[in-house]
Amino acid sequence: MHALVAGETGEPDEVLRLESRPVPVPEPGQALIRVKATPIHASDLHVLRGRYGFSPEFPTVGGHMECVGRIEALGPDTGGLEVGERVVAVAVPAVPGPRVSGTWQEYLVADTRRLLPVPGRLSDSSACQLAVNPLTALLLVTRELDVRPGEWLVQTAAGSTVGRLVIQLARHLGIRTINVVRRRAAVEEIRALGGDEVVCTEDEDLPRRVAEIAGPAGVRKAVDCVAGHVGAQVSQALAPGGELVVYGALSTHRQTDPAALTIPLSARSVIYETKAVRGFWLNRWFGTASPADALRALSEVRDLVADDVLSIPRGRPFPLERFTEAIALAEAPAHGAKPLFVFEDGRDGDGGREEDGTDGE
């Protein structure tokens, strides 16, 4: 089989090589998956650069997030699934937890507890993107913060993939959103997506605008994936007792200055207003959630996508051989559709309807 392998830490287009490897054999409790489609996430590339929260053992097959495929074989004495079944394989390494196989290869073995059957009406493009961004949006809103109907939720980077999914989920649940964007040109787009209020940091004071929107009761819950000065402003904007969950740090990408890798919180605001700031990382969530709990959350996400509550923009397919072009697209600003490595008939977008749209990450 073909596999895209990095021999060492470095820039992805420099360290990745297309290799021929033997097809792996599943052990008890495992399944052999013939991969049909797998995305290129920014975090996949940061893993290869050594700039993420975990580092695999090199050489390593790229793609440490998710894929969709069909079960080719089951390990000895392994039940619960059937050969030929179409499944999402969750390749997010649990922290702490065992190693998992990278998805940028034609076949991989996976623990059957990390496999989620998907209906035929979901396209390969949607199915291969279920387990990271939509799951993150669901966990942030309903588990980490337990935002209730009628409450306000502030979020940064509202035009990102997760940001757009949070808007859709909030509308479904009756939650009101205050959406923070960098550019004035993005405001109308976020409103069209269903965002209740939009704050543009290009020409507006974030804490002041949040106070004007929410009134005396204020806002007590927020999610942030920018960090830096914007993350600090969100914390400042929260009402006493407010909670801020930080799940990303877009402002720090490619930064090497230690001062740029911070959230400069106001000590007086945190102390006297008893605010909480904590992190969320999907890998660590998988390290603490039981396999049954993880599958329940993934099943909920699958159903939300299948029922058109959450819409995943259609990805742009690439064969593995064109990996340099695919990575360049993933790195391009405002690149539009997320690049996907596809295999076999996955190039034809089989497996259900197609979705249109753009990807903000």
C-alpha cells in the first residue's frame, strides 16, 4: 500500500515522502480499514513541525485526526462490527493513551472502540470530518460550558470551521451568540450564518460592545481559539463568575517569541470578579472520556450532521501523490475548501449528498 510518511520533525513539504508499505494485520479488538477519505488539518501539519501538544515517534504516517473507510478485515475474536461496514475512524491520540495509526495511508488498523458506523446518506467528505471540528463544537457548548437556551455565548474566530459549527449548534439549541471577528468584511457573512451579534475587533472595543449587547446581566460563558490580546479581552468582557474555555491559539501560530505565546489576563479582573480561564484539548478529552462516552458524543455529532443541523463544507479531493499541492492549499490564507486525501472511488464523492461552502481554517 501507499503511505505518506515523515521521517523526522520539520516542514511537512520537506519531510514527507510517499512510501510503499505492507498492509497491516489487525489484532484482537482491531479492524483493518481501507481508507476512502481523510482531511489535512492545520494540527496535522503542526504535529509534523513539532509544534503541537504531542509528538509521535518518527518515522510516522501523517494524519493524526480522522478518516472514513470500510472495514476490510477484523482481528481474531473481534465482534460488534462487520466486514464491509462503512465507518469513521477516530485517529486522535488520547493523552495519556496508546499510539494510534496515522490516516494518510491506504489501509490502517484501528481499535474497534474508535470506529463509528456512518449512514450512506452522508458523503465521504462529510463523514471524514465528523470527529474533530464538529465534535469540538458540541463538547465546548454542551459539555465544557453547558450553555443553556436563552443564554449568551461569546466566541472568537467566528468564521473558523469550529466557529461556524458553534453558530449552527447554538441556533439549534436556542443559545444566543456574540461572535468576534477580525475583519469588517466578515460581519455580514457571520450574520447570514445565524450569528445573533457580531463584534469586529478591527474597529470596535470588544469589552464595551459585549457590555452593550448583553446589558446588566452580562455574559458568563465564552470560548476562545485566538488567545493573546483577544483572549484577554474576552476574559475582561465576562461578568463576575464568568468562564472562558480556550481551545486554540491562532494568534501564536508560527510565533517563536515567548511573549507572543501568552494570554495577558488582568489579575484584578480574575481575582476580584472570580473568573475562570481553562483549556480544552480534544486529545486530553479522549484521554479522560470512556470509550462508551466518546462513542455517544460521536454518535450525537453524526446524527446532527445527518439531520442537517450541522453542515460540513465539502472538501477538495487530492490523490496521495499530489500531497505537496494539497499541503500548500491547507496552508494558504482563506484557502476555501479543506483539502482531503481520497482513495479509490472516494475521488468521485460517493456515499451521499454533497455540501457546498467554505472552510474557515
